Amino acid sequence: MHILDFITQYADLSLFLLRVMVAMVFGTSGYHHLKAPKQRAASLGLPLGLTIFLGGAEVAGALGLVLGVLTQFAALGLILIGIGAIFMKADRWKNGFWGENSVGWHYDLMLAIMNLVILCTGGGHIALLSV
């Protein structure tokens, strides 16, 4: 067996692990939006309703990725949220790519690209929930 054939047999597993990692990040972020929405809205400079919507969207997207339900739609939604985060950090808060104390938008861009991989590949064939 060629080494690349050996490695590519794990493509679905690697895409599933990517989905789980992205879901952990967005799921915990959404949870914090929903846990204390007033404080979160104030810290982000966003309206309360938008903060609650984003929290719900992040949790829903995370569940979609982990369960394998509407995976590409979940990834697309999370890409849009990531673009919004990049806009806030780069334009509104004037943080650079790396930012001070690692609060730049490099992390958000990385997550957006991770979601782009999920969107373009379908996220692999592993699903925890059959629909």
C-alpha cells in the first residue's frame, strides 16, 4: 500500500475531527453569548438582540457540525459569523492581524478557512445523527 493511500483512508475521520474542533470553539462562544447576554453584548459593543441571535446561531451551527446535520449550511453560517468577527476586530476595534495580546483577527480567519474546508468537502461522511 502506498503511503498516501494509507493516509487518505482517514480523510473522513480527519474531517470529522475538524468539525468537532470548530464546533467546540463556536459552541462555547455561543454558550457564553446566551449565558450572560447583557454582559456579552456590552463587552462586544453589540445590541442585546444581535448578541442573543449570534449565540443561538453559533450553538446551532456547532450542533450541525458535530451531528453531521446540514453540515455545509452550518459551515456557511459560521463563515458569515467569522467574517463579522473579522470586520469588528479589523475595522471597528482597529486590531491588527495578530493584535495586541493575541486579540487580532488571525484566529477568526483561521476558523473561517476551516469552515470553508468543511463547506467545500461536505465535512466528510461521518455523522452522529442520520437524517
